Amino acid sequence: MSIFNTGRSLFKKTKVVPVFLTITDDYAKYAAAAINSLMKHANHKRYYRVIIMYDKLSLKNRWRLRNMVTRNVAIEFHKMKYSLYMQIIKRYCAKRSGSGDFFAREVYYYRAFIARVFLQYDKGIYIDSDTILMADIGELFDIDLGDNIIAARVDPKVAMVPEFVDYVEKALGIPAKEYVNSGVLLMDLKKLRKIHYITQMTDLIKQDADLVAPDQDYLNVILKGKIMHLDPKWNCQPEGENPKNAKLLHFNLSKKPWYHDDVNSGEEFWKAAKGTGFYGDLMREKEHYTEKQAEEDAMKIKALIEKGAKLAKGKRIFK
Ligand SMILES: [Mn+2]
């Protein structure tokens, strides 16, 4: 065995794990907790690169996040560039936000750009800012995608709400047991480039359809049949689920630990938030969260369910 072969296999074992987050200033504090939890569980023999995609992010927040860097977890920033794709997304969001659309924010669409922008990577992970790692994210990276384009978890919130089941099955044409949540994604970036994912998505956006969860709906429609289902442990949504043995907690579409006291596994969020430069901000945000805000947040979810029911009665949105 030559010394070169040994070197090669060592190099393979220490392949960098790229992890993408997409944020605005209001998400920086939650992202900090997510990143801190990633660092706590990082394997000291591996290297990780946390890449934060943003459009507007204050210098102060970038500085505070960048300061979290460790020996084997790098923190990098990528400012979204103006492009035709971005123009289509911006226009769609501007139009939809007026109708009180929950997901009419450009930041939700940035994950669709990962494959196109980061040509140096063949595989990558995307995580939402409302997540907390409970295990080494490198384990997720190592999962073999086989012939699939991405891996994601079947959305547990859909099965809980009959209106959402109707919506994904009738309006989108996707069986509820196949419809995935886009908050945690393991992606074959080569394949996403090959199918021109971003072009396919913006082509659908141009149809200006009213949807319940746009970026997630597009992902499910475009990649239908090419999605591997992740073990729920990698996207455990503690509200209504047993968080025991979870590898990643996702405070999705429910009570957020930074607003409420009685959140399942909320203590894991606070453990991760501690020791970041954002702990004080998070404490203050929780203190100032009002009954009125809680009511508004509950109304938004209610409106989303009603919208799902309404759209399910209409015809199939995409052919
Ligand atoms: Mn989320």
C-alpha cells in the first residue's frame, strides 16, 4: 500500500460537510442557537462549513455569527445576488405578501439556489433556523441518497390536519404520505443542477398560483418520486411527537420556545442559545411577546388551514 493511497482515503474521510442556512436579521438569533447545537455535536475528526445565505443582514449580526467559529466549524456568508430568478421570486413575494401570505418571504426561497450557486459541492445539507441538533450532522451527510435527488422527512403536520391532507392530495396531486417538509434537506447538488431545479421552480412561480406553503409545495411538485424519506429522528417536531432519541429538533409551525414556556423540548433550544451572543436578545424577545402576538400567530395557522381547505376544493394547481 502506497503512502498516496493512505492519503487519499484520509482525505475522503475528512470531506467537508457543507450546511446551509438562509436568514434575515430577525432569524439571526435562532440560527445562532442552531449553529451552536451543531458545534456541540460536531465530530472533532471532521470539518464543517456553515454557510449563511442572506440578502439583508446587519454587519453586527454577521460579526456576532462569524465569531462563533471553532477549530473545525467554519462560518461563511453568501449575499444573494440579483438575478432573473431573484427578480421572479421578489415579484411573487411582493404580490403575495399583501394577501397576508404566511410564506411570502424571499428568504424561504434561497435554499433553492444552493445547487446553482455552490458549484464546488456535490452534496449539501440545508436546515431551517428553527432547528436544534441533538447529534452529529455529519451522520446525516453520510446517508446514501441512492438514485434520489434529495432526502427529507414526510411532513408530520400534514397528517395531523385533514385540511392539509386534502390540499396536498387534491390541489397538488401528491399523496400525503409522500409530501415532505422542507426544513431539513440532504441534497444531491449535482442532480439538482442537472435538472435545473431553480429554473423549474421559477417557471412554476411565474404561474402565480395561490399555495399553502410555496417553497415546500414547489419542492414536492418538482421532485415528486425522487425524494428519499428521512428517518423522522432527523426532523423531529416535538409538538405532538416523542423527542426521545431525536437527532434534530424542529420547532416547526407550532409554539416557538423563544415565545412560549410550555414547549416540548424547549429546554434544548435554551441550552443551545446559552453561550451565543444572542442569549440576551432571545430572553428579551420572550419577555416582550404579548398575548396579542400569540393570538395573531394562532390566527395565521388557522388562516393557513382554511386556505388549504379552500384550495382543495378547486382544481389541481399544477399539471
Ligand atoms: Mn421551520
